Amino acid sequence: MPTVNYIDADGTRHVVEVPPGENVMRGALYNNVTGIVGECGGGLSCATCHCYVDPAWTGRVGPPASQDERDLLQAAACEVRPNSRLSCQIVMTEALDGLTVALPQTQY
């Protein structure tokens, strides 16, 4: 099963198995990674699953952010960077095994 490396704002690493077809947000929630809140449950209606995709992975996490995702990111609590994504919009595949995402200081 593919894994995701979640890096907390303090540098703590959580390596979590996330099944193909599941999104990165739920992988964090189901495994008690506290840096992702996912308040809307992955409905693309909040920005509390904001993450920073490691630059080595930005071109491999699927299609670029949709306009809706980009609009929501503008409401993120922390700095929005070129590699910012909503983790609910990144669907795991075997090809994403080892994906690394950094978590912002806060989601609120």
C-alpha cells in the first residue's frame, strides 16, 4: 500500500499508509495526523486541509488545482505558496507511494 509522509510544522514526520483511491486528507484524519482538520469532510468547501506538496511531487499529484480549489486556498489561514494544495483533492495511487506533504502552522 502506498505511503504518505506528513511533515508537521514542527518537523515531526508521520508515515501513513493510504489506500489507492483515498485522498490525502482522509489518510491524515483516519490516522490522527493533527495538522489537517478537514472540516468539510473533503467537499471542496473549506481550506482546512491545506498542505504544501514537496516540490519533487508537485507535477505528479494529479491534475493541477481547479479554479474552485485555487479560490478556496485564498482563504487559507497560512501562507499560500505555489505548491499549496487542498489535500482532499489529491487522490492516492500506487505511483504516489512516498508522497511528502508539509503541513502549515495552523488551519484556522
